[in-house]
Amino acid sequence: AASLFAFAGARVLADPLAPSLALFLGAFTVAGGRSLGGALKDDSVRGAFKGALPETTMKRVREEGASDLLEGARRPLTVLSCELSLLEDDVERLADAPGEITNLIALGCVHLKKAIIETGGAADQAEGGRILAYFNAPLENADHVRDACSAALRLIESMDKVNAEIENSPRLRGVQLRLAIGVATGECFVGPMGHGRNNRYSAIGKAVDLASFLSRQAAVYGPAIICDETVHRKTNHNFAFLELDRLKEADAERPFSIYALVGNPFIKSSKGFRALEDAHRQMLASYRDGDWLSARAHLSKAKQSPGAKIALFDLYEDRIRSMLDEDAPKQWDGAQTITI
């Protein structure tokens, strides 16, 4: 099976069993309302959810009706916030053909929604090139966190295929759709929000907001898939992760960590990834202890990994350089203050 090593770069797939195992080689660039139960049995209303809900859900709707299944619910969800974009240079290149830009985003959205549904998620088209995916609704799924992570890796693979398709167009050759994904889990209100053909299966909750925030951080740190610490805690034995940073909201009692979802178990068990993970972990520990020289040494070691020229390491290099001539601030723990 192809590996699913999702990190920053132009493409995402690399063979985990190849002798060279270049980490990050070709990784992907990123640089409740409640519906009326009776009305949901109507064919035209069911049609509003076709292409948005998994086939297992639609089968239940066809066989049993939708009055119970598609009512609003409050439950834990794992949310993927998927954001498609183009490089500014590509936007300028296509400035005289705006239809090409909108068609590219539409093409990417179609492939993303298809992949979300095939992996058991509910797809919710938001504004522009943004799609939300919900796992553990409408049907409950005890493994929704793990399945959502698998789906995120699948989406990166899907986008790699879309970019290969775009490359076959002479006018669009060299243009790349970029995908950033935030993954967060928590309790949400979920259900149909709208009426008739304008109905959407959507969700409201902090996990939705956090997933959207995390997807925007891809441009800061580099990885294509960024997860919250709960997702990491529940799935780190299944997937390869790298801790990116420790963040704290201004009014929060404690900071929280965010993680890059790097790849599948083949990547997790690879010698190259384990060496990178160890050097990176030691760099973070030294950085948070205020030992700038040690942090710089471990960072240098991490940057020797094949394909490790990513924003994450440049970010820490800049931070450490700015701290070298200073003592660590009082109560320093390395956390960055943010607003979600």
C-alpha cells in the first residue's frame, strides 16, 4: 500500500519501504438547528443530502425514513476543516481567466467531498474552497477519531491525484491546488440546518472552531494536517505525529499542544522518522527549558533529515536566534499566546 506521509511540500506520497525513505519527500504543500422529522422523508429533501452523507446513512434514510436519524443531536464529533487554495503566483498567472480559478477550486471540492463520504464522514460545503467533515454523525462510530485521521491522510492522497490531473492541462501545467486540514474532536450540536434543497448537515461547537483554526496554521508551521492534543492522545499509537508547538488562549488556565499528523504506521515505525522525532522532541524540551544552545544543537540535527526544509524548523530557528542573548522569561514554558 502507498504510504500516507502528509507533510509540507508539493506532493504527499512516499514509499515507506523504499531504501532511501526520504522523510517529507514530495509531501503536500500548504506552505443546531432541528429539521422537521416528517418532511425529511420526502424524496426531494433526501436529495439535498445526496453527496453529503455516507452511503450507509443514505441507505438507512431510504429504508427507515429520516425522522430520527437526521434530527439534531449533541454528541462528540471529530471535525476536519479542509481549506483549498492556490499560490499567489498561480492566482496572478490566471488573473485573466477567473473561471479557471473557480473551476479548479470546484474540482478540488468535488474530489474532497467524494473522499470524505467514502471514508464514512459527512461533508459540509462551507464558503469558498472550504469543506468541513464530521465523523460520528449521523451514525455513531466508536472509532471516529481514528477514522477521521485516516480520512485526512486519504484526502491528501486524493488531492495529489487532482494535481496530477491538472498537470495534464497545457494551460494549467505547474499550477497546484494546496490543501490544509485541521483536525479537532469534542462535543458538538449536529444535524440538518436549513430546509428543502438548501438543507445542510452541519455542526456547531468548539471543535469546529478549533479545527478551522488549526487548518489556518498550516501556513505557519508547514504540515498539511494539524491536530489538537486530544486527537493525538487517542491515536498516537496508530499514526506518526510530530509536536509542533504549545499554545495558550489569553483567558485559558493551561496551554495546549498541537501536532502534525505525519503518516501511517509504516512511517511511524521507520528508522528515519524515529530519528527525526527524537531530535525534534529534544529540541522542544530544551527550548521550553530556556536552554537555547542545546535547543539549537538538536534543531540542527533535526534539520539534517532528508526533505526537512519546512517552515516548522525555520520558525524555531528564528525563535532561538532571537533568544540567544537573553535569559528565559519568568514562568517560561514556551507557550505562544493565540486567539481562536
